[in-house]
Amino acid sequence: MFTTETLTVNFQKRLFELIRAKLDPDINLAKRIAELLHVGLDAAYKKISAARILDLIELHILLEAFELHYQDLEISSQRSRLTMLQFVPSIQSPCLAAYLQYLIKALQEVKPVLQGNLLLTLPSLSFFHLAYSPELTSFYAFLLQKHVLNLPDFKHRKFDLVQTDPTLLQLSQSLQEVYFKLPTTEIWQANVLGFLPKQLRYYQEAQLFVQPHTYSLLLDKYKQLLQHLEFEVGEGQKYNMHTAAKGAAFALYHHELVGGEQTMYAPLNSTAKVWIQTHGLQMLCTTDAHFTGPFYQNLLDLQAKSTYLSGQNEKLIAAFFGEERRELELNTKILGNL
């Protein structure tokens, strides 16, 4: 079975193969790696064997030290291609805008040659869905920059609804627009709807909102989004939340237990492409048929074990969204008692 870890491990092993080829035979690889990464020999051996995965900064250090580039890690053959998203402006300060630009470009490129639905697995609602609300988008972007990317500027910052980033809002809107026109089959994983309300509740209780009314405003926006998503699921179709314009087909499955990374699978004219989001917002992409084939079979297996919701009985859909409504009601009661 191919997993996110499989692809990452193969990528890392390829890196150390290239490093070995550049080193003088008399130099001990593990000692050199330990010196560069400021770790012990045991840790160096684990990284070389891919028993311990490199983080993005360690990867950058090794590429720079051995004069390698991300493209050098691509498996060059007629059947395969492996690429890795490079954040800008620097590896120490990864940029959320780069991530959004990468996704926009990826979807735009597959749109003309897509054969069937784009298959998505999602551990939580993302920019694809949240972009209907600038307020929810701003909060989600703040969470990613503060807690996932760990940007220094966000370390001690509270969420300020007034200080929004217009560039991120525009990019998220562009991403949502191209997503809106693509037919998708989505497998929402466990707690897909619960992530954001729990973050909102935590921020409220920890007094991490600058404006006192932010919590109630974002709760209202999230309730509106849930109502719209429930309507889309019932119709099996995407609709613009503000204009009611009809978009592409929307097939939704839900798995109660499975978690994992955000992935995308695109069946194309003569091949297929897979994207896996791993280690924060790092993106791995491949067209290697030896990976995309088994990966697709895994998706079909996961789909078969999931509950199909689109266009189904209203009670089934209401039950799915009802659990989240109860959580929101709890949040509202907490707000009333403050």
C-alpha cells in the first residue's frame, strides 16, 4: 500500500543517494550529516535511512551544502515525475501566498485535460470552502501562519479581524473560483467540520481575539457556511453562496474514523496526477504510474467504506450536519454566559 510516508521516504532516500555520489569515499556520510544538522550520529543514521523524516529547514541546509536543487530530486524517466513545492521568499519564512498560488496553478493546469472528477480527501474544511467568507478565510489563514508555519511575526499576535491580508483574500477567492468550476468527489475525514469551531472556542476562552465581537461574528459566518454546504450536498452540485450561480458537480463521502493529509487525485487524458500535502503546507506531486495507480485504488477502497451523502435522503444529510449544529449551539451558549 502506498501512503504519504512511502512517498516522503522515497524522496528522502533519493536525496541521500545524490549526497553519497558527491562525497569523497573517505568521508563518513553520517558524521558529515551530523555536523551539518547539529545532531548526534544516531539521529544522522536515522535520517539517512529515512527512519526519521527531515523537516523543511534541514532539507534546505543539505541541498545548499551539497549544491543540489529540488529538481535534482525528481525521478527522471519517461513514466514518472516527482516535484516539491518551494516556499518563498525563504525557507526560514515560508509564505502562505506561495501555497495558494501553487494550488491555483495546479487546478488551472488540470482543468482542460481532466477526465472525470477531481478526487479530494480533506481532514478539515479548507480554502476551497471557506473562501466564501472573507472573515473565515482570514481566521483560517491566521491559524496556518501562527500554528502550522510558525512564523515569528505571529508568535505573540492575537487575531485582529481588521488587519486582514488583501493578497491572501484575493488568492483564496481565485482558488475557490477555479475549484467551483471543477467537478469534485470529496471524502471528508473524521472531524472535518469540527476543527474550526473548536479553534474559535479556544481563541475565545484564551482571549486571543482583539475585537470582543469577533467570536460571535465568526460563529454566525460558520453557521451560514454550513447551511450552504448542506444545500450543496443535497443537490449534488456546487452553488455560489452569494449569487446562487450553478457550478460543477459535487459528490460527497464521509468516513467516520479515518484521518490523514489533504490529497488530490486528477485523472487526465493519458495519465494521472497526485498531490499530497504533508509536513505543514509542503506539497508533493507525482505522475508516476507506479504510485498513482495504487493510490487511486486506495481512494476507491476508502470511498467504498465511506458514507455517500450527495443527493441522498434529507434525514441522512441532516444527521451529518446536525452533530456540528449541536456543537455550535454549545459554543453559542458559552458565548451567552460570558
